[in-house]
Amino acid sequence: MSEAHYTGDYPIVVEGLSNAFDGHVIHQDLSLKVRRGEIIGVVGGSGSGKSVLMRSIIGLQHPAAGSIEVLGQPMTGDPPAPDEIDIRSRWGVLFQGGALFSTLTVAENVEVPLREFYPEIDDTLRHEIARYKVMLSGLPP
């Protein structure tokens, strides 16, 4: 099922997640369901596994056990075939170590990676893409 047409109640489903590094257990049998429209916060002390959980959900961290689905697509297991559109191309992530450039507007911050990774995009198109992404976030122009 395409993520654009996902109609389930739980866009994010984590079942039996386990993560460990060098024998140190970070998560063991963690399960989580996030309802459509729900906003959750993940709170915990330094080193408690918040970032490992987020990296697991977005597919950057391969858990030792468990399954994760986002918008009906599995995030664990084999990567999608090259001709399939991967859900990971639909989101952006900013971890706590990263930050927006305080001297730039939100749209200008959106343009930074576009300028870096797609230098062939002309200024007009880059501005339009940034404007669209700001609009999608719900922020005012």
C-alpha cells in the first residue's frame, strides 16, 4: 500500500523492538503505537535510548529484534527495490546536535541542503521548493 494512501489508525507501529550495543541493552521488547494525528514526546535522561529509538523508526538503526512500520511500510528487513519509492524520501530529521542557522529564515534554512546537494537547481526553483515545504509544515509564509 502506498504511503500516500495510508488509511490505518496507527501510522507508526513498533513491536518487540530490541537494541543493544557491546552487551549494553538499550531497548528490550519495546512496543509503541502512534495514532493518526497524535503528537507524542519521547522523554528520558541522557543515554536512555531516545535517539536510538528515533533512528530505529526512521531506518537508520537496525534493531537486534522487532518490527517497525511507518505508514504501512516496513522499516526493518530488506531495503526496498531501487525502483520502489522509499518512504524515507518523504521526511527530514534534525537531531538534537543539529540546529537551524539563527541568522536565516526557516525557508532559507530549508534551502541550505538543497543548495548543497542539488547545486544544479536554479535559485527560483529552490525558493519555490522551500516556500512549498514551509507551507506543508503549517508555518506562515
